[in-house]
Amino acid sequence: MRSGINNLGRGYRADTVLADYARALALTGREDEAAVILERITSEWSRNQVLTTLAAQQPGKGDGQSKNTLLDKSIGPERRVVEYAMMSEAAFRRYKADEALVFLDLAREAATDIEAGTKAPHGHYRLASALDLAGDHEAAKTAARAIADPSNRAITLIELATRRAQGGHKNEAHALLAEAAVLREELPPEKRYLPLSCAAEFRIRQGETERALELARTTASDEERKHILGGLVHTAARSGHWTLAKDLAEEANAQDTLASVYGYCASGFAARGETGTNTCLAEAQALLDDLIRNAGERTERERCMLNDAIVAVAVAESLSRNPDAVGKLISALPDARSRQHANHTSINAQTGRDTTLALLMALNMERLDAKLEALARIARFLAAEAKN
């Protein structure tokens, strides 16, 4: 693998491989070698990933000393807000509150830098989310309301509403939903369905099915209604309302969306190693057979959902040790890039479960860059497992 890494060219794909390889080196205590690989990476995102992994290996992480800058100093404040807020969220979810608050302070400092330069309040959806997880709900709402893009502002307000509802604060949640709905008229025509869609999905999760359907059907546009109902297919299925999901898919002519939902259900069942019949797999297979056979003309969204369903079912078949079925499904994808993504996803699912099989799948990939990318990901995963 090392010789292949040395022969890699430049570009996004190469940076992805190099970042995974460097992170694997850092996790196994080979920080100097990781730093050498880092010098070859040109994209900001990939460099950040390696820098964050390297920083995590240093003593003092999580205490006051971790206020030393973890990200490349050349990164602008806008990106720093996002990165540090995401680190904060991840730490909160790992129940590491002290570490999370350090990252949150760094995100707020970056936001303050932006305000100093623009003379305007700055809020970002990731910062709002991190503040909300920290329990500072008023600051979270202030950050959300300062988001310049009205569609991002609306979606962030609805995200905050969902969390408030989960915490039992229904009145506050409904007020945030109403605030998001007002923004609908500020959106460009192709995005006006977003606040309605998010609000309808919120209602489904709260068990308010009729209210959700009423919201979905308030729009006069057939295209908007199909978008919203298609989103509700996902939400209804994830809430366990399979009959409703089927009815909505039929009304919206969104069988590809339903196939995707069943595919993820099937892959989740297989990943958990549950006993019994994987009924979602049978449902997904039946839907996919019909959709692939009658592909015809499809919109871009329909093609994306169908490809998504194929990949999810391929993962389920891989975890169920049905390699012939995996090959057949992947061959039904329309282009080399989609097929490569499906192979990577299947390999990722096997890594840590049957690593030998994952390695064989990676080594059997035709393109050298795809093979190296898969091997680098496996190396990073195994290094992280060994460290933990």
C-alpha cells in the first residue's frame, strides 16, 4: 500500500486517501510519518481531519490547555466556526462536557472574529446546534436567527424546535415552528417547500399524522407536494408507521424513496445481527426488481433515491453474505462513480465485522485509486479500534 500512496497524484480523491492513511499513522503513534503525509494534502477539509487527529494524540486534550489552536491557522473564521462547533457536538454526544465546552468557546471566538470584520451579528447552523446541546437555548436561538440564508435559518429553527419538543417544551417548539414558517416567502421558488417539509416531518415524529398531512397538502404545487410527501415516507417509516409510509409513497409516486427506506431498514437489521427473517430485505428486493426493470425516464431526485436504495440493499446483501446478489445490484448502477461508491460502502460495512472479507473486496476493486482509498479507510478503522 505504501508504494501506491507514494505514487498518488493530486486532487480531491488523492487527498481523501492521504488523509485516511495519515490518520491511521497518527492513531498508531507514528505522528512524524503522518506529518510528512500531511504536507502532500492540499484540500482544507482533509488537512483539518488529519490535524484534528494529530491534536487528539497530544497530552492535555480536553483540559484548559487544549485551547491551543487545533486547526490550521490559515483557516478562515467561517470554517473555524463550523469545525469547532462540530467538535463540540461530538464531544457532548460522548458525554465529555468539559471538552465540548472548550471547543464551543473556540467556535464562539471564531464567530466573534467574523462580527468584528463584518460589523454584523453572525450565527451558523452548527454553532446554534452546539449551543443548544450545551443547554444555552436562548443563545442557540439568537445564533439561528442571525443566519443570513433564510432556508438555513428556517431549517435550523425547526431543528431547535424538534429538540425542545423532545425535552417536553411543546409550546416553545410550536413557536419556533411558526417562526420558521414565516420565512417561506423569503425563499427562492425551488426551496419554498423546505419549511413545510421539515414542519410536516416534525408533526409525524410527534404522532400528529393528520396535521402533518394537512401541512403537506397546503401547497398548490404538485412538485412541492411530492417533495414533502416523499420526505414523510422516510419519517413515517423511521417512526415505525410502515403502512402510512406505503400509502404516502403511492400518493407521491415515490416508490424509489420507499425502496431506499426498506433498504436502510434491511442493512440495519443485518448490521445488528438480528435473528429471524429480514422482512425489510424482501420488501426492498421486490420494489427494486420492479424499479430497475421499469427504469424509463426519471428525474434527478428519483435517480438519486433509486441509486441510494440499490446501495443500501447491496450493503444488506453483503452483510448477509450474498456476494452474487451484491454484484448483481452494483452492476445495475448507471455509472462507474456510483458503482465505486457502492463498493466502498459495502466494504465500510464489513470492516470491523469481517475484516478479511473487507480486505478481499478492497483488493478486488479494479481501479488503483479506489483500491487505495478502501485500504486506507480500513487501516484508519483498525488503527482507531486498536487505540480504543
